[in-house]
Amino acid sequence: MDKNAPILLFDSGVGGLSVLAEVRKLVPDARLIYAADLAGLPYGAKSEAQIAARVAGLLGRMSERYRPRLACIACNTASTIALGMVRDVLEIPVVGTVPAIKPAAALSKSGVIGLLGTEATIRQPYVDNLEREFAAGKHLLRFAAPGLVEAAEAKLRGKPVDRAAIDAAVKGLRAMEHGDEIDVVVLACTHFPLLADELSEALGPDVQLIDGAAGIALRIASLTSGQQFGNPEGNLAVTTGAIESLEALAPALASHGISRLERF
Ligand code: DGL
């Protein structure tokens, strides 16, 4: 394997940076390419067929261009819908991001777990299966919070966080049956850990937040262990959308170790 072969992380927007941050801690020498499908954002409002075709097609083309050693779908919406299809299309290991229901169930004392995701994620059979397998006998309260995707995109572009979006997500969860007993909230969208401080403040000190990023980084470290890494060109961010929209993220990307930006 070429030691400069990158690890490709893919999301609709900035969300996957919450995963990339953990990957950098465990695999610091790897060359990383961060791909944001800003032309397709938001995925949460799209149909299953649209997401599957788009994600599989883009990852196929990106793999041809960048020759990654591994691809990570750093997006719960895309992973819960298209992980199997992408694995069929690519010849490299593909790591997905799925809601951290298993650790949340282990952590919850009240047996009431909140789950914040996109509209598309919360209706997935993949989530039904995780609930059946790991949260049987508990209450899993799912709430769609698309406003948080927009709020995270704005925050990383240096704009103020939309408090109404935070309040709507928290109030929505609390208003569900047993909502007042929630003691763990699964952040089932990679955008949401970017708002962890704001969400935590709104939910109060008795609620723990959990997401899958550290677990994904461990999986990537294990799949690449023993491999050689080189990164002479530096990390790169690419977008399917307007380059200006990616450029507005330059300071946030630089703080994640990415200084080269280009259009895909
Ligand atoms: N970051 C994506 C996720 O984890 C979704 C954001 C979107 O709606 O595009 O689900």
C-alpha cells in the first residue's frame, strides 16, 4: 500500500469533523481527506433512494480520484441507509457511523434514552434493529432535530448559534411520554456533537450526551494498525458545493489540521 494513501471521511457537511477530531487523536500520522457534500446538504430531508444513490455514487467517484486506504461515512443518515450499498461498491474497508444506542443503554439508570437525529435517521429500520438488540425493555425516545444541522453549519462558519434550534430539540424530547425521565441522550447525527456545550446546558447536568465518534476512531485505528503513513501534501477538504461555502469554514478546518481546500 502507498504510505501516502489517505483515509477519506465523508459527510453532507461539517458534521463529520466531530469524527475526524477523534481519528486525528488515534491516527495522527495518516493523511486525511474530508469530503463535505454541501451540494447535497441536508441529507435528513431526502428520501432513502436519493441518499443511497448519491452517497454510493459520490464515494465511488471519490475513491477513484483519491485512492483512499479506508473510507468512513461520518454521517448517521448516510450510514443507516447506504452502508451496505457503499460496501458493495468500494473495494476498501468502509466504516460507518451508527447511533450509539448500545453504550447509551448501558449508561442509562432511568431506562429512558433520548435520541436526536435527522428526520431520515430516526425512521430507519437500522435504528429499530439497534433498539431491539440493545435497548429492549427501555424507552428510546426519538426526535428529529434538523434545525441543529443548520445551527452546527452556522457555528463552524463563525456565526452565532441559533438558540431556538437548541430549545426546540430539547423541548421536543422532554415533551414526549417519559421525556422528563431521560438521563442519556444519543447524538445520532455527526453534526450534533459540535453543539454539545449548548445542548448540555439546555438539557441540564443530570443528562449525559453520547455519540459514536470515539468508537469509530478506535475501529479505524484497528483496521489500519501496522500500516505505514506519510502525509507530505497535508490534509485536504473537498466539497461538491460552492468553494466559497467551504472557504467560509477555513478557520474551523485549520483547527482540525486541514489547510488545503478544493472543489470535487
Ligand atoms: N451529519 C449527518 C448525520 O450524521 C446529517 C446532516 C444532514 O441532514 O445532512 O446524520
